[in-house]
Amino acid sequence: MNPFELKPKKMESTYENWKELTPKSYDKYQTDPYTKTRIILANGAEYEAVKFSHQFARHCPNNDIRRALAASRRGEAQQQKKISALKPKDETLLETTISYEQLAVDLTAILAQREANRSIVNQLNFALLEDFDHLYRFSDLLEQDNGEMFDVLIGHYTEIMPGRPTIAEHRHPNDDVRYPVDFHTADVLSRLNVNIITAAEQQTMNYYMNIASFYPTDQGRRLFNEIGMIEEQHVSGYESLLDPTCTWLESLLMHEYTECYLYYSCYMDETHAQIKRVWEKAFEDEVAHLHLAAELLKKYEGKHWQQVIPKGEFPMLLQFHENKNYIREVLKSVRLTALKEGYIPVNDLSSNADFFRYQNIVCPDEVKVPSHTFMSLYIEKNGQDLRYEEKPHPIVELRRRDEDNATIARKKNA
């Protein structure tokens, strides 16, 4: 599939009325978990598109370009509202959160397994273990507060057990910035991977930033706030992989190409008939946005789209599937932390490293850190944590279910 070779719709024909923007929501108990993750991913892609377009407009003195941006942005905003409406009103904040973290875990694992650029793989694997731990803690909170078992929402696609403990994820800002990838020479799949994961993690960051104060318990509010801070760190890491030398119009073209790719992937991967039609319509609309971006690039920078995306043909499509064995292998690196642009075992850090200094500021007393406090109280009440493991945890220190390990990946010789 090459979206550049398709005949685009006229822009105004992509706009929809209010009835079309309020589709029937899915059944939270009957719908496949990966349909829910696709919805969250598409929502994140649209949020990123709208945010980028507004930023472009704020840095652009040409009103003709700004009008073109406003035209496509109106469609992006409508798509975002339509996709958000697919979430049922009886799905709680925490139930939605479980799907957010399942998306973060499985999407990251899938992208890492198909990525050739080692620096991108390293960042994906590093953050994967942290989102994996977030899924574990939110799943226990779900059982405590809602009386629900996580498997009702995520099936058995993803194991539930500790990753890099959340308390160990708090790093100095100096250590969350990576070297950018040269998009002018990088494989298109690598560029897609970076764009996709940045949008997805940004969506999670925004969700937690906004809903933490709406959670009905103080314990849950504190946990959302803490994990929301880690999601901000993840966005810092992923967005730093983006190529800052790309022009605004080159970036616009890549944004639209990414959305075309995502919607076509969702359409081909979807099992829910009604939602499959949503993806089909969104793909057709995004083709119109893509062609407009190509026209702007040619008119104002004198560049053909092939100078930015040499081959318009989509690479391998994104398909959701379980990644248990891969995640278990990556868990062997759980003791890593970050040091500037690289990764290093906590044992190998100097005693005056930024990581330890920041930990002493943010987590001076581990019993007051929300993620650790919650699990400790949960275990005290229930005798052990709640997990779904198909075999013992690959890290011996994380096999105990009657205590929450707050030292591994955080303190030397732990």
C-alpha cells in the first residue's frame, strides 16, 4: 500500500456531522483487549497531530500555510473526538488505565522486536520494563478498589508481575535525554517506530496528568501522580530520538504518513466489524491530509515527497500480539538505569551520580513513595501481591510475593 498513489478526497468531504462523530461504544467485557489498545493508540496519534499542528501554526508567519493547517487540523480534531467516543461510559478510569498500560507494554515490545537501530531498541527495552511494572501495580489497585481481576480486561495476552520497580525509575532529568536519530538517512520503519511510540507515551502522560485528581481515593491519586511523572520521563526519552533538523513541513509530512500507516494497520488488524469501518474511514481522511502536506512541501520548500520518504510503500504493518517470551528476556536487564545518553547497571554508577542525588531528593524515605506504599499495604492486607505468571519470574529477587522490592535497580549491591 502506497498512500501517495491514492486519489485523495476533497478536504471538506472528510468532515462529519454530530451523529457520525458519536459512534456506538464497544462492550468493555466482550471486546478484544487489543481493539481497546488500538483505540488508545489512534487517540494518541490524533492528539499528537493536533498538538503538532498548533505548534507549527504558532511558529509560522504565512497565513496561507496556517489556513491549510487549520483545514487538516479540523479533521484531526474530529477524528480524535470520534475515536474517544468508542470508549463506553461504564468503563472506569482505572479500567481504561489497564488498557493504557497494556498498550504501552505490548506496543513497545512489538516495536523493539522489529527495529534494527540499536539506540532505538535500547530506549524501547529500557522503558518497556517500567511500563510493565506500572501494569502490575495498577492491576493490583484494580482488584483492591473494583474487585475486578485484570484478566477480564486484558485476557491472558500479557503477564502481570513486577518489572523495574517504579520507585527505582525516578531519574535525574539529565539522564532521560538520548541522541537523535537522523531521519534523512534512517529506514522509514525506524522513523515510524519513533513517531508512534512518542505519540503513544505522550497520550499516556497526558491521560495521567489530567485524571489523577479525579480518582476517588487518595491512595489511587498518589499512585497516578507518581506513575504520571515516569510517563513524562518516557516522553523526554522518546522525543529526543526525533530528528530536530527536519523542517516543519518535512515533519508535517511524516506525521501524516505515520497516521496513514497506523490507520491502515489498524484496519488490517481489527477484529471488531464496526470499529474496522472507523479505521477505514480514518485512513481515507488521512490520505487527504497527507496529500495536502505533500503539496505544501513542494510549494514552499520545493521538495518532492520522495525526498523525505523515498519509498511511499508501507513497510511491515503493525499487528498486536502477545510478547511474553520477549518481555521475560528483556527483564534480565532490570538492574539498568540511565546515565546521560546511555544505560548502566546501578552497581556501576559512581556514588555521587545524578541518579542517587535525585533519588535522595524525590525518594528520601521509601515508605512514603506511593508505588511502594500501596504495594506494601496491599501485601500486608492480602498476604501476597496479585500476579499472573505462567512460570516463575526470571529475576530471583522479584519472585517473592510477600514483599515489594524497593532496592533492586535503585541501590548498589541490591
